[in-house]
Amino acid sequence: MANPIQRTISTFSIVGFDPQTGEAGIAVQSKFLAAGSVVPWAKAGAGAIATQSWSNTGYVEPALKMMAEGVHPEEIMKTLTAKDDLCEQRQVGIVDFKGRSATFTGNECMSWAGGVCGQNFAAQGNILVSQATVDALAESFNSSSGDLADRLSLALAAAQKAGGDRRGMQSAGLYIAKAGGGYGGYNDRYVDIRVDDHPDPITELRRILVLWRLTFFRTRPGNIAEISGEVKDFILELLSKEGYYNGPKGVWDSQMQKAFFEFCHTNNFEERDVEAGKIDREVLEYLQKTYK
């Protein structure tokens, strides 16, 4: 029997895939410090894997490689656990780039422990109040709308409401991979948020997700407003208050645009740049709420 201290990476998690966008990711919560540094792994064009309950991160590289090669998650799970003498203390969830999934819970995981999987997701947890936590993960993911980040984080909230980890809360993480989705389009790290130690990590995760979207996501097609009328007046007043522009306030011109770009880039909205004379609507809504 392994040392019980080694088995305390106990948590609930959900791995999910969005066939419309090709995004694959994981959301996790645990009464364990920085669970987001251990549990979630994903790669664009391959899939996602969560490894917990005395987590074996040695599963990650071969699992992602086999997913990219098209091996079914059930076969991947059999391959991983067959080579692991301590597999009965592990818990794993996998979803691949075709939406196929698998979940595994070893017989020595601390109760309540178990998982459920279906098309585009796998949900699992251990040291839970009851099975209701895992059922809530699955039900929320299957019934919710929005993008993958929303659906995964909302699933965590639903699972916590259903009981969650019976030891309480401490950390949460959200990791999503998407081809070209990283900052500047240079990698696949589309969403990478960790709340390592917090009394309400899921709520905090959702709060940071709002800021992450503004900072790292790009403008959605058509979600753009003209800088004119009341919008122009608001922006010029903001630029004046913040010390970026104090010139004439007539027709929007190149000097106003230069000042606005400087403001946006100073405040980390460069991924939301649009053509001159226009503004991303989500940035506008955030500014109106923040600087009202």
C-alpha cells in the first residue's frame, strides 16, 4: 500500500472537446494546492487528459502522442494502466480530437470515487461527497451553451453545488488547447488559468476568465462598434482623464486614434486591435463598466 500522503491529489475534473472549434481542455477543482499545475494537460490536434489521485504525469506524453495518432481513448487507457503497478490508485480522464472519451478510476482511490464519459467529455472525481458531483459535471457540460471555456468552468460550479470534494475547496484550473490560439498565434495555449490557493477558487477562476478573454481572445467577427456619437464622446473623455489625449474633440482623426491605440496597448488589449475608427464591442463594454 502506498503512503497515503502520496495519494492526496484528489479532486474532480472534466475534460472536454468542442468539435466546432477544435478546442480541447480540462477544468479541475481540488482541496489541494495548485491542482492546475498537475492535473490538466492538452495539445491541439491530439486532445486532453486529466491525471489525478496520486497523479501520474508520466501518462501525459504517451497519451497525447497516441491521441494524435488516432488511437481510441479506451485503448490508450488500457496501455497506460497496464504498465503501471500503482494504477489502482490513479484516476484519469481522456478526450481526443474526435470527441471520443474514456475515464478510469482505480479500485484503491479514496471514496467516493468514480467517473462517467460520453461524446466530447469525460468527468471524474475522488474523495467526493457523493456521485452527484460527477453527475453534475456531466449534466452541466451536456446542457450548457457558450464556448468550451464557459462550459467547462460552469461544470465545475455545478459540481461544487452538488457537493464537490468532501474536504472542501482550495484550488482550480482551466486549460484549453487550440491550434494557433496562444498569444500572438504562436502556440496552442488558448486558455491557461490557475487559482492556486483561494477560499472560493471556482468563482475566482470565473472572474479571471472574464479578464483572460479581454486580454488574450481575439475580436469575434462582426463584434465591432463605430467610434462615433456617444461612443466617441465616452472614449475621448476617458483618454483625457487618463492623460492620453487633450486635443480638439471634433471628428475622429489620426491623433485621437494614436492616443486610443496607446491606451489600449498600455492596458493589454492589443489582441483586440481592429481597424481605425472602430472598437471591439467587448472592450467597449468593459471600459464603460470599469470607467463609469
